[in-house]
Amino acid sequence: MSDKTNNEQGPGSRPQAAGKSWGAGAATGVGSMPGGDAREAAKTVTGSLETLPYLPELPARGPGADMIGRTTGLLVDVYAHVEPSGWRISDRPGRDTKRARSWLGEDLDALEEYTQGYEGALKVSAVGPWTLAAALELRGGEAALGDAGACRDLAASLAEGLRGHLADVRRRVPGARIVLQLDEPSLTAVLTGRVRTASGYRTYRAVDRAVVEGALRDLVTMAREATGQAPVVHTCAPGVPFALLRRAGFQGISFDFSLFTEREEEAVGEAVEAGTALFMGVVPGTDGPLSDPAGSVMGVRTLWRRLGLAPGTLAESVVVTPSCGLAGASPAYARAALAHCVRAAKSLADNPE
């Protein structure tokens, strides 16, 4: 990172967790930040997060800066424009595509400025194929999710676009070990047939779990080839399909810990024992009082004891995050929340029991 963000310890100086490109006791954000100033967001993220900074999203700038719009700007030979109902596939690139690409360029320029000389893990995110298929409309107004061929085309276009995007990030921050995050907040709804059609009166049929897993596995393979490591996946919805995501090959699963239930504990225990990292959203994503850092991760320690997992694996297996993106927070709270995540992660590392 630049001189203005380095501290005495230096970025990336903590010992790395086994098999992971970030150190034990790491913290990070989910993706979005408040406001519309790319340089300020990059400065905040790189200055707050020593071991796992990330490329911020700034949806407050409008369509094209939101996570769906940003990802459509990455697609290869597939274009989209904004309709009153949302993003719709186009025949050719228009002003919405150009705006999305321009804003992403600004974000990358700012990140490059504040990561000069940085050597460590760096997270970049994009919408995953199933949330993209649920959000993008075909020309008739229905979601691509209802057309199996369109889903396959979108996934292939996304893979190719991400390959180029990751190469660009690698050129800009040559010392970084890039971690791709796929955002899949609609995944559970896709699997359970709860994505509504354009009329709102029906829902699309649930997609077969093997088809969902196969498409995700293809993206995992692409990320391994492009970055040398498997990606992580984020969903802030209840009912996270932990077992499916583990089988697809993700090295980490990011989720809102407040939505976690006892019926998911066995799957989480299996994931941890298989070496999957858990990005646990334990800090509120919108303005409010923050507890002491140890209190924020008390539930994580309790879960570890209940699952009978070794306390020594806690800091290596858990990355502390906000519950979801910080776009709805004030700039001051967003800074405080990221700093709080860092202190909570240190609490886990210093006192796992």
C-alpha cells in the first residue's frame, strides 16, 4: 500500500493461515461503501484493512455503479441497459454499459493509487451467474433465469469477462494475491423456486441443484486458473446452501451471521473440517452502536465450542466482516465498522477461547 496507509507492522506481515492467501485473524468488507468518491473509498478500505483490502463498490453513483450494473460491464459479447424494471439485455453496448465500464475504471485507478507496493491478499467481487440470471431481463421482460440456454450463455460470458478483469487487476497491483468473490444473494431463491416472474404472480421453477453446482464449479475453475486460488462466495440471504458451495470448490463462504440457524450447524462444521473459510458477518452494516470487539464475536466462539472444533483453528478459519455491504451506512460509520471488524478479528486470534 502507499506510504500514507502503511503502519509499523506493514501489510501482509501476519503469518498466513494454512492454504489461504490472507493471514490468521483477518478482517475484510463485503463490497459496497457509501458515497460516490472512488479515491476516498479506496483510501478508507486500504487504510483500514491490513491483510485483506478489497475493491469497493459505490452504488450511490447510480445505475452502472450498482453490483448488477458493474458486472454487466464486465460481460463479453453480452450487453445490458437500464429499463424502469431493471437491467435488460441489449443488442449492442449503449451509454449504460459505457457508464458502468467508466466507473469501474475510476474505481480501479483509485485502488491502484492506494496499493502501490502492496504485497498481500486483495479481494475483488462480481455478481455470480445465478444472481445475475435472476436480475437480468431478456428482451421480453422475463428474467434470464427462465431460459436455460440464456443462463448458460450468461455464465460463459461472465467467466470470460472475469478472466480479463482479474488480469487487469493483476497488472495494476502486481504484488497482490487476488481473491475473487462471487456475490450470490439470490442463490437460495433460485434453488427453492422463489424468484418472481415479471408479473409478480408466479415464480420461476427451481433450478436443479446439480445444474447450479456445475455452473458455479466452472467459475471456480476459471478463478483458479486466473488467480492461482479458488474464489469465495457471498450471500446475505437466509438458508445458505453451505454443502453445495463447499462441493463447488469455493475456498470461503461469506454470510450474515445473524441469519445463521442451528439446522445449518452440521454443514458449517463439515465445511470447516474440509478447510473452507467462513467470512462471518458479525458487525451491523448500517449505523448503530457497536459493542466491544470481543462481544461482536462471542457468538462465533460459542458456535465453535458447540461444534466441538479446536479453538486453535478459529482465527485461521474465520474472517470477520460486516453483515453485508456498507452502502447504506454513513461514511463515518463505514470507517468505524471496518476498524471494528479488524479489532474483533484480533480478539479471535488473541483469545480463541
